[in-house]
Amino acid sequence: MSSTDDRPVAGAPAGPDTSEFPRFPSGFLFGAATASYQIEGAHDLGGRTPSIWDTYCREPGRVADGATGDIACDHYHRYREDVALLRGLGVDSYRFSIAWPRVQPDGAGPGNAEGLDFYDRLVDELLAAGISPTATLYHWDLPQALEDRGGWRVRETAERFADYTRLAAERLGDRVDRWITLNEPFCSAFVGYASGGHAPGAREGRGALAAAHHLLVGHGLAVRALREAGATDVGITLNPDVLLPATDSEADLAAVRRAETMHNDVWLEPLLAGRYPRHEEETWGELADGTYRRDGDLALVQAPLDFIGINYYRPITISAVPHRDPDPATRTAVDIRAEESWREDVRRTTMGWPVVPDAFTDLLVGLHRRYPNLPPLLITENGSSEDDVADADGLVHDTDRVAYLRDHLAALADAMEQGVDVRGYYVWSLLDNFEWARGYGKRFGIVRVDYDTLERVPKDSYRWYRDLITVHRDRTRTTGQEQHR
């Protein structure tokens, strides 16, 4: 099916209903996002070596249905088809991630020519289509060789990350407009090293806290490397959460304080305020000894940024649970229960996540008020997993996803009206893909991928988003003409 399929959204008039599209200022970026391990496949081609996710997927019981990213969407071979989908969508920018083990297979040493060639071709294809590349350097696929030497628990990994950043910037920096150092370091540190729900699957306390710090050190070193290479648009993507207590009990309110430390303050305070979180000891007790920190780290981490990326999907309910396991072998830094519970009348996505657009507005306005020096924001991920069932013609009428996108873009516009400086929005995701430990059972794409044939089929949400972008451009063009007259 053509990537520029003009069939209207089911049940809608032939032309878009412009009244349902929120207004955004001229110059606002619209984009789509993906991540390397989730779509590329070709796990053992072109000199690529295993990442921690290749290893994790092969451990029994880790991933739903024993799924792996070995093939995924086969974007490695089909990137031209996927860029054509982006061109048909009309996006200004595409956010992709670079696979570290494809570019630097051992996590150290010279770059891998075949891996760099792939990203060369992808970037050139994007530019030929008039699409601005936004490259994320780390979206969770750490080379297994580095994990074998301690992973993010050790400072060496942060130093190797800077070396890898230089390799990518030297090869692609003349054409990549925008760089993101890390994607959601919260997940890398606390889901990967504390709860064990992501690769590398560790359940540790001090190791997770050391990983969190070394991720920030790696970010700071990468920013320095990018600046030295001439990059002028550099940021980091975080997933700060809206966290609410399950009850008004003292225990649950204290648990929210601890959750704020782990989910939000560990990242925001060093990056934006030049300090470590004030509730560390309350949150982690004797684990929070800071032995992995060095003088000068805060200054390194606080290097000025051109933007901060924000990923948002849903709010989280927090309650207190027993913690402080006395056995050091199983002690974890996670001592709260985070749930997707919400009011009974709120719709949920197939991830079980409550759909609460107002919380999106609250999050952005809260950040704006708390940090006077907050850089401009980019919404680098927002979207929903839905029951996408193809009809007899192979089409997907994903009305729930269209409603999710419409309402969250309206919530974003509300935040901007309250003074939040947001420069762009990337829908998650362009394609259905490997959804980490959930395998292929959850679909976030605005393009359906048949995992048997790898055929791509745009969904109704693809056409809705395309129409939104078209209407935005028509509005800003008209406004510009009026101002000119």
C-alpha cells in the first residue's frame, strides 16, 4: 500500500475537520520517533555485536513469548520504505536512535565502517526527503562487551560513551541537525539495574544508583564531545512522571516523596539546579553514600543544553510497600509500588495505562514553574498502544489512538498557552515494533507492521496526523500572509 494513501479516516468527511486540530505557532516541529533495537533487526549483520537487549531476550522468561529484536521491522533493509512513509506523513523531523554496538561493536576502539555507513545512508535519505534528522545516541542498547565490564555501574562506560559520541558526530555531525544524548535514563538505571524489568535485568541497590550517576556523567561527557564537534542543538530526553498518592495516608505521601526523588529529581536537579536530590537519604538510606561521585561531576552534568526532550504517556499512582531487604544479594533501590491505577471511568490503553491528558498539561506547567532556567522543550515521545485489528481490506481504524493524540496535543497546546516553551512534538511511534519486555503484543505505531510479511500499512491515525500537519502549515502560511499584508 502506498505510503501516501489518501483514504480518509473511517467515518470522517473527505477533508480534515480543522476545528479538532489545536493551534501551534509558526516554526513548531512535527515529527515521528523510533528506536534502533525496536525496529532495525539485522542483529548480526554489518559488524554489529550483541547488545544487552540481545542477551536479555535470550534469557528464558524475560520477554513475552520469547520475542527478540533479531528481525523486528527489518528497518536496516527497509529504511528507504520507512523514509517514504515519513515523507508521505509530511513530518518536519524524524527522531531515530543509533545502535552503539553497530557503530562501535566492542564499546571501545575505532568505529565500524559498515555500521556508520548505514546511518550515513539513512541520514542522506532523510535529507533528500526534506526531513530533519534528530539522532539519539543511547536508547538502551549498550554493547554487551561493556556490560561484561560492569556496564553503567562503572565510570568507564561513561567514558566509552563519550568516545562513541565522537565517532558518531565526526561521521554524521555535518548533516544531523539535533542530538539527544540519552533516552529515559530512569529506565536504564532503575528498570534495568534495580527492578530487573529491562536489560541487563539486575536487581541491585548501589549498582542502580551508581548507574544513574554514571549515565549523567556519560551525558555530560557526550555534550562536551558534541560541542567540540560543532553541534549547536543538543539535549537529553527524560520521562519525568506525574506521581500521585494512592491514599492520603502518611506512608503513601512519603512514598510519593521517594518516588519523586527516583523518577524525577535524580535527573532534573543535577541537570537544571546543579545539586543532588535533597531526599536521597530518606529514599535509599545507607545505599545513598555517593561513593561513585567525583568532584566536578555536577558542573559536568549541568553543561548548558539547547533543549530537553520529554516523553509522556500517563500518570502513575504511588503507594508504600515494605522495603529494605536485609539480604545484600537481593537488595534493590526500588522501595515503592508504582501502579497504573486511576479512576474507574478513565479509559486505558492496551498497556493498562490510564488516559489522562490533563496530567500532561500539569507536568509541563509544573516543570516550567519549578525551574526558571528550563531550556525549551521537545515532546520526544507521546502515543498509545491500542487493539489494532485490521479489517477485511487490511486497514486499521484506530479511533482510540486518534482520540489519544488529539486530546494530548490539545493538552500540550494548553501548557504552551500557560507559558511553557515547547518547540516540537514527535509521535511515538512511526511503526509498530518490538516493545521491549512485552515483545510484539503491544502496538504503538501509526503504521501497522505485519510481522510475518513485514508489510507496512498506514493506519487512520497516520492520516489524521498527516492532516494535522497539513492544517498547521496552511494556518501558519495564511497567518504569515495576513501579517505581511
